[in-house]
Amino acid sequence: MANPIDPKHIDKRTAERYLRNGDLDEKTYQRHIETLPDLTDKSVPVETVMHDELEEDEDFDDEDEGDEDTGNDE
């Protein structure tokens, strides 16, 4: 086996892969996780807007501009 992997240099996704492959010792990783501080109180909500949602909103706004009352009742 190559040099052991230091758990502080990996994230959750890579850790899962390393654990499956046997490249990372599960007990070492668990000890590392347990030493991490709880930062829940410092978290903030994040709102994500997808690009196609922006385009739909822009199209909707463009349609609204054309619906203004021009005084011409045809």
C-alpha cells in the first residue's frame, strides 16, 4: 500500500471512495471527523437559481412589457 492518506486533506466524497478502495483507514477517518468542530451556528442559507430559470423570468418580463395598455382597444 502507498503512503497513508491524511484525512484532513480530503473531503467527504473522496473519503468515501478511498474507504471503499481500502486506501483510507476507517477508524482513522472517524477519529478525524470526531475532532472537527461543530460550525452549524456559523452556517448561512444559500439560494441557487438555475440559468434556465433566469431565462424564463426574463422572457416573462419581456412579455409583460408588451402587454401594457396603449389605449388602442382593437
